[in-house]
Amino acid sequence: MILPVFHRVPLQTHSAVYNKRAPVSVGDRSIKKSDLHEETFASTLQSGATSTISITNTSVLKRLNIKSAVLDDYVDINATISREVCVLNILKHFPWCPALLSYGQDFIITSFAGYPLNATNVPDDMFEQVLQIIRDMQSVGVAHNDILYPHKEHVVDRSKRRLINGKIEFMVLDGKISLIDYGWATVHGHYNTCPGVTHKVPIHVKRLNDERIPYILREFTRNTRDVRNDSEIHLLLDWERSLSVAEFTESLPAHLHVVSFYERDAINDETMRLSLLQNFYGVPVADNRFKSDHFIYVLNDTQPQYSWRQTTKGYRRVNSNVFDLKKRLRARIQGQIHATDNIQETKENMAVLGLSYSSFYTKSFASLSSVFDTLNHASDFKYVVLRNFENLTANDAVEIDEHTDLDLCVSDYYMAKRLLDAESTTLERMEDGEGRVQNRFKVGDKWVQVDIRYVGDHYYDTRWEEALLESRMWFNGFFIPNEENLRYSLLYHALVHKFSVSETYLVRFKQEFHTIDRAELASELKSWMRERQYSMPKPSDPSVGWLHGE
């Protein structure tokens, strides 16, 4: 069995520092190892032959394992620290290079750069970012030599899109890639990167040409769009550590995987605990959660399914894979288990716990073209842009500004959220059993507002919503309603959803229906809907008008 990455790290929360002592705040000054409390770096992220890596939210500590290292005839193992310090100083002006915070004979502390590149967090522009990093290093004569291990192309398992028993030194944080670990780097081809640094290295150290890396990784990340489109990140908390990590992992179905694991201590400060609990659930809660040592699991669901379940917030659609796992575990241990019901809850819970959602899952759109490309290629998913698309094209020339928004009708609300990596922007949300569907997602560094209407939300009659998707037509790189459905869906939107008809719509209706009289337009709409047996249901979204008596 492969156990998940293990963290025993104090992490910061929104309301308070979630540990006894806060991580050291580092500005422009260096810090000494003695400045750091041992418990700050008490957790092990990775332990290898020559070093042990520990982390906090902001810093990474690497300690040399001098006694356990396999040195061959190479005795100056400390040179890896000196070599890395030298190279970090050469590369420090590049934005992808971790900041050097402190170092000593057997340790080095750098800024936290994220989590290893993998199929769920790889940015869409991975190839371009990696290629730029390689070119930047070449411009100053640096070669990393050890980005991937083992040093073979078949390090890539194409069927599972992962590294085979190997490592990767590219880290991802908020969609940005960094390169770490320069212990075996060279400057202008030499290991003695700075005066006093030895040129000797163990005989087992082999160089891997940095220039090959982007192309090897392109195989690793090929089709990762499908991996991300078909997977979701969720949280599960074992409030009292009722199950061991091995017991929990063995209880998971094949499509649920632990991608990270955290061991957290109890919160003894009652004010801090209650504040954290309220932020976590969004409402005041008075029970024993966070009073005991607990486990946090980050799960990847590779086959997410949304089904109706009875929840504490009512009867609503949830990720049934995770929800049913939670119910089974509760019955098994007779204890408290928390699990997220949807992506929105995952994002909000992780933020409160001080975890970075984008370190585990990220969607990076460079343009609207890549947005529509993602929607167009999604399996078992249909959408239309309902309106205001005349000046919209799915190409890189479209400029995104604060007025850019989309009105979509989709076959599956939660799949649309997953495809866009969208986040809700209002209260009374669909995710909470209410009806608001206002979301936003990022294109480049700008937010795009999107209303995600879906089949069954009564924005239109359900049969009409289905017809909109079934009869959709191609336009400028995306899908829109066909001419007839567009004409009458706009008329319905103007007369039923809105309290007044805009001048733009009046001009259009004059051309299409040869009248702007509201009564005549309403009669035309009702006649057309009656022929198709469409009704005027009350929309689930309380922000949408419903002038059904017109």
C-alpha cells in the first residue's frame, strides 16, 4: 500500500494561528535556525538518503542526514548546502526561484514553493512555464541536473499520468511553477559553483539534461485536462483520530485517493476554537470539534457523482461518493466525521484550515479560447451561452475586463463548476440547498462573472432547458441556442425575468415580432409555449424575477 504524504505541521487559519506558536514571519531579513522553535518544523514532508524536508505554511527546512547518507568516497556531504546557497543567490532575481531565508552547515531554509507537480495541479501553461525556467537558468550558466529521478523517459506512466517510483523538483502554488533543490547543480558545467565548494560528487550522481525536461513532462501531463475535468478535491476530517491512517486508506473505494494528510493538535484556547468552528461551518456551533487531536485528509475523487441525499441542510444534491463514505465511517466508528459535500465547501473549509486549494487542484485559463476549449471537449456535458454573445469570440484576441460576464445554461451545474474551477459569489447558494448560481472564474489574472443556469432549475421549463441544449448551434467557437429558441428565450427573459424591457430588446423585438407592445409580445410568447406544452415555473434562484401573471 502507498500511504499519502504525511504532514504534522502547524498551519495558519483565518481567525487565529492554529498551533501553539506561530511560524516565524520573515520579511527582508535572514533568520537563524535558532530563531525557529523546533515544533515549528516538527513535521516531516519527505525523508531521503541525504536529507529530511519539513515545512510550514511559509517556509521549508532541509536538514542533512549525514549519518544515514550513502556517501561512496564522497565525504563532504555538506557541500550540497553550500552549492545550493550559491545557486539560489545566482537565481534569486527570477520570480520562480524560492527565496533563501537562512542556512548553516547542515541545514537550509527557503520559502514555501508549493506541492510537487502532478496530474491534478498542473497548470495549462505548464510547458511554457517549465521552458522559461530552463531558459532563465541557461542565461546565467546554471544547470539543475536532477529535476527528475530516475533519469529515464519511462519515468512517465502515460496510462496513469504519474511519475513511476520517482521524484520531481517542480513545485506548484496557485498555478505558478517553481524549481527547488539545487544540491547537484552546476554553474558553467562545474560542481564547484562558488569558491570553496568542492567539485567532487558521489559516483551515483548522474546528470539529466535540463533541456529534455519540458518534453518529458509534456508526456507526463498529456491528457491531464481530462484528469482534472473528471476529478474533484474534497476534505475529510476524523475529529478524534478514531481510525489509523492505514485503516482509513484501506476503507476507500478505488476512485477515492488520499493526496495529502495532516495531523492536527487539539485547540485548548476556547475562544480560538469556537471562532474557528464558526468560520468552518459558517454558523455558530457549540460542540467538541477541534477539542481533540484530529486528522485531516485531502481526497481526490476521480469519478465524482452528484446525487440527492438528506443532509443537515435539507434534501439536496451532494457528491455522493464522499457523502456515503462519511456515513459509512460514522456508522463504523460511532464517532464524528466531517466531509465536504461539494467543491465550494472544499475551498471554504481549506481556506479556514490554512490549506491552499490551488496547490492540489488548479485550472489556469490564458484566454476565453481556452475556457471554451475546455467546455467543448468535456465528456457528457452540454452548454449554451444564452445571450449577449454577439461580440464574443472564442479566440485569444478577446479582451477581458470588469464587464465581461457569461450567462450559461448547462446540463450539470456541478460539472460546470468543476470545469471552470468556479467559486460562488453570493449567499443563498445552490451548494447550500438554495438557488443562487452566481459564480466567477479566472482568466489570466482577471475574474469573469458567470451565471450557471442548469437543467431543472426552473429558469425555463425543464423540457425547454433540455431542448435548448439538444438543438444548440455552433457560433464563433462555442454553442448558443438555435434561432427559434434564442428568439423566444430572450422574449421570455425580457417579459418574465425582468420588470421592464430594455431598449436593446425592444429594437430586436420590433424586428422579429413586428411589435413592441407588451401585451402583444406576451400573447405571442404564451401561444408559442402552449404549442410545446411549456410552463412558467418559479425559478429556484430567488434573485430572478417571475412575472408569471403577465
